[in-house]
Amino acid sequence: VVPCCGDEDGLGENLEAILGQRYPGLRARFVVEDEGDSALPVIERVRARHPGLSEVVLAGPGNGRGQKVHNLLAALDAGPVSEVIAFADSDGRPEPGWLRRLVDELRRPGVGVASSYRFYRPVPGGLGALLRSVWNLSVLALLGDHDRNFAWGGSMALRREVFEEAHVREAWRGALSDDYAVTHAVRRAGLRVAFVPDCLVGSEGAVAPAAAVRWAARQISITRVYWPTLFRLAVVSSVSATGFLVLAPLAGGTLPLSLLAGVLALGCASGGLRAVALARLAPQWRDDVHQFLWAYVLMAPLAGLVTFYGVARALVSRRIEWRGTLYEMRSPHETVVLGR
């Protein structure tokens, strides 16, 4: 199931990568809000090159929940559902073996949903794209071989029976976030979220620095509503780190400034280590990481300031703009559409 909205950068190539998966019996449903969506002509051109593999679903406007969640439910209601349901985002470009590896993970005992994450490829000369990639890599570092993973809707698969037994449909009622809702529903069913590092999905495209900051702040605002514990950890870490960065120079003296230099050096080092780890994990992006290793090192403290801004904004407002729609998240099960 692939929700689409607008003719974004690389949309045709992304959809080609999805329909080009090495997976017998693949069936895709591309879902848009209405026939006026500018993504539709691109979808039809790609479908024409892969006849018989896909269909298009018109979902209509969603009220009382996020448009993406509404689109996903419309796609699932459009006809019979396979034994395994997989989800992908239109701005991601998965590798040819992505779907098979994702579904294979579902064979492991206790796994309710198999999921991965994205890697925003840095764009040469694009400060916003670099900042987005650096900040996103800090989130990726939270995932691993443990029981505290969260699902990500752009690379996610679960069995139909788990979808039903975990009451995912009910969890999506009134929800804005599709993946956090799936995460909590699967955990309530006594199953776990498995992180599949081999299924990382690449995403690329230019973005202005201000837009990258707004994007990161939106992720944090959603986390505040859907995963308060994780948000509180972000509050403590970002406020303490930013407070130290601000107060240390004001204190003056050799010791505070030395500590400040040490904190900045540790931040830069952690950014570099995350980048090196990604290069080992995903060799297909090793050249990208090596070319912009300086950015992952030097911009790590800046990414921390972006987190602080996102935390501060989330503390004062639960309103976000997503794909041209303004939402207010009153609770995990109550979303109000304020305007389009």
C-alpha cells in the first residue's frame, strides 16, 4: 500500500522501485485523495510499464483523522487483502530485495510487525538536505536489536491476521500517526516490532533549511502525543545540552569553556560515528556518507539545536501542518482538521 500526495521529487523513480521488487505475487495499491492529485499522472505512467501489478484507489478527504491514515484504510477496504500487508511511502526508493527481506522477518517468533527506517541522502550544495540527513540519522540510531523499536510507515509489513488481532483498524480511528498507532497496537497484542536494517529506504530531494527544521519539529510534535516517554527523554536531553551550550560561555573562566569544547567535540564525534555505522550497514550509500562525512560531524550540534526547537514548539502547541493540511492532535485518538 503506497499513499501518494503530489508530484514530488523523484516520484516516478520511487514508484518504479516499488513495482520492480523481486517478489512473486506482488500486488500494489496506490492511493490518492482524489483524481485532481498531481501524483496521479505519474502513477499512471509507471503502472503502464508494469501492467497487472497495481491499482489506484481514490480515498476522498479524511475528516477526524490524518489524511494518510484515511488513505491507508481506503486502500485496505478497496478489495481482498493479501496474507501479508506491506506499506511504503511515495518519497522512498527501496532496494530490489526490500520487500522479500521485510516479509522474511515476519517468520521469526514473536514478531508482530517488521519495519525499518529511511536514509535521507544528502544533496550536494543543499544545506537543508544535509541538515535533514544529519538530524534523521540521530533518530535512526534509536533502532536496533532490542524491544524498544517503533515501526515506521515507509517500510513496514505485518500479517493480515496480526493486523486484525491487534485491532490496528481501531487504533487508527481518529489517529494522525499511522506508524506509532501500529507500534502500540502490536505491543498491546503481546508482539514486538522487529527492526530490519537491510530494509533501509533511501530518500532524496532538495529542501530549504527552514523546511527541514519544520519537518523535524513536526516529527517531535507527533512523538509528544503518541509516545510521551520518548518525548520526555528528548526534553531532558535537549534542554540540558542546549542549556549548557548557552550558560557555559556566560559563566566565563577556563573550566566552563573547556567543558563546552568537550561537549561540542563529543557531539561531533557521535555524529561521525553514526555516519560510519550507516556506511557499514548500507554499503549502497557509502559514497554519499564518505563525501559528506564532514557534515555529519560538524552539523551534529546544530541538529541538537533543531531538536531543542522542536521540543519547545511541541510543548506549546499540538498543531502541525502536513502535506498542505493543518491538524490539531488532541490525543492519539482525536485529530481535528483545521484547514487545507
